[in-house]
Amino acid sequence: MAAETPVADLSYEQARDELVRVVTELEQGAATLEQSLALWERGEALARRCEEWLIGAKARLDAARAAAGDAAPATGES
């Protein structure tokens, strides 16, 4: 396997694309047991990285919505 970029350095899109590649390679079943284990471990790390990005994106959206809600004029409705 070529030198891999550390998972923590990957953007969401890079991690997602590599995860798709890893899953495809595992599904083909041509890898040795040792290679399959390494792919599985890399895939797990990639999936966690994608989740981190998505959680961060949700937090940013929630913060933006909250800020927009604070800036919105009161309508008098409850």
C-alpha cells in the first residue's frame, strides 16, 4: 500500500471518497487476511473522521440558526 495521508488531515470529501474505495476493495474479497484487517481498520478511522466532520458541520449550522434567531425581530407570537 502507498503511503497514506493521516486520517486527521483529510477533508470530509477525501475521507468519504477513500472510505468508498476501502469498502469496494473489501467487497471484492481479493485481499489477504492481513490486508483486509488493515483496510477494515483504515475504514473505521475514515468513518469516524467523516462523522467528526458532520458533527462539526451540524454544530456550525445550529450556531448560525441560533444567531439568526437572536437577530430576528420579535413577532409577538408564542
